[in-house]
Amino acid sequence: MWTADHGPTLETMRTDRGWRRFYATGWLVSAAAGLAAFAQWHAYVREVERRAEEAERTRDEVARRRAVEERLRIARDLHDSLTHSISVIKVQAGVAAHLARKSGEEPSAALLAIQEASTDAVRELRSTLDVLRRDEITAGNGLDRLPELVERARSSGLPITYTVRGVVRPLRPEVEQAAYRVVQEALTNVTRHAGPAAAAVEVRYGAAAVIVRVDDDGAGSPRPPVPGYGLVGMRERVTGVGGRLRAEPGGSRGFTVVAELPADAAPGPAS
């Protein structure tokens, strides 16, 4: 209500102030409700994330527990099926060598090779079982043990040369073990499939990779090999540490295995 001379009346002014207070109160209530809703939504999101993380941890723990149980089962099976048999071979070879010496004869090279190989097999099996029974990776067999492996192959009648090029340095244990197993499997294949042959083992240390190469000049098949457990195992070991494997017949005869492995340095001792 307005008058011609005096402007808005007192009643009108009071009404305007009332509406302004009402609007201000409404804005405050709306803001408070919005903040409360946002806090509630944020808490809900955190709870969902917490439950998701807990579920993921639970899945990881279940997977780890199942992996441990499977390793223990494999360890028991290996122990029950192989340890006894290999130990019997070792004992029998030792007895045969002892009887030969007792009768004044020198044990044959093949018998001594069997005795040494069975001793090494028992040691490797125990090392494998030890790895299966715990979470850590152990060095087991590394590049520093390749000369022994080569010497055993040589003592069994395989002419073999061994060459190391580059600056020798320690690598990650899993890389060392993969390199050793590649050479071991390659030499085993030479003795089994190459016939009368000579072999050459070369380890080349580069800046970013170590190259392990095994060549033989046997009369193997000129066709690419049918992947067996040995080749599959080699490839899995090499690719498992981030490397590459090439296994193929040579140019005119023989066979070549080349493993390119990452040359990451072995971790130093914790300070």
C-alpha cells in the first residue's frame, strides 16, 4: 500500500523484511541439506570403495592360499615319486663304483657320470621342493654353475665348448635360473636327439640383455621341432622373466637355441 506523500507504509516494510528472512532461511536450510546429502553420499562412496578393496584382498588371499596349497601338493608328489627313485639310482651307482675299485678296476666313465648326475638330481630336486614350500624365489642354479653343467655333459661323452663374452655380473635370481635351465635342457636334447654331435655353449653379457646360445652339429631334423615339454618349459621360463627364445634347426644340420634375457642387475643388500 502506497500513499501519495509518505511512500511505503510500516506494514508493507515489515512484510518485505519477513519475506527476505524467509528466503534467507530457505537458502540456509537448502545449503545445509545439500551439504548433509553430499557428506552422506561421500561416506557411502567411501564405504563402497572399502568393501570393494576388502573383497579384492579376500580374493587375493584366497588365490594365494590356493597357490600355496597347490605348491605343497606338487612338492609332496615330487617327493613321493622321484626322490626315492633317484636316491636308489645314486646308491646303486655308488655301490657299483665301489665294487669296481675293490676288484682293482677303474669304474667306467658312464657309471661315474650316472653317479654324479644322480647326486646333482637329488640336490636340484631338494632345491625345487624348497622353492615350492615357500614363497621366495631362490637362486637354485645360476650362470655361475654353468661350468659344472658343461663339465658333466663333457664327462658323459659329449664334445662341448663353453665361452663367456662381455662383462660378467650378477643378474636377478629368476633370470639366472632361467638361463641355467635353458642350457641344461638344450644339452639334454643334444644328447637325446642329435646323435654323434658336438655342442657349443656361449653366454654373452650385453648392456641391456644377456644372450645364451647353444649350438650343435648333430643330424637333427631339418624341420622345425614339434614342441615338447622341454621346449615349452624353456619358452615359459624365458618369457616369464621378460625374455625371448628362438629354437630352430641350423642352416645345414644341427640345432640352435638362443635365449635373450633381460640383464637387470641383481638387487643389492638392504641398507
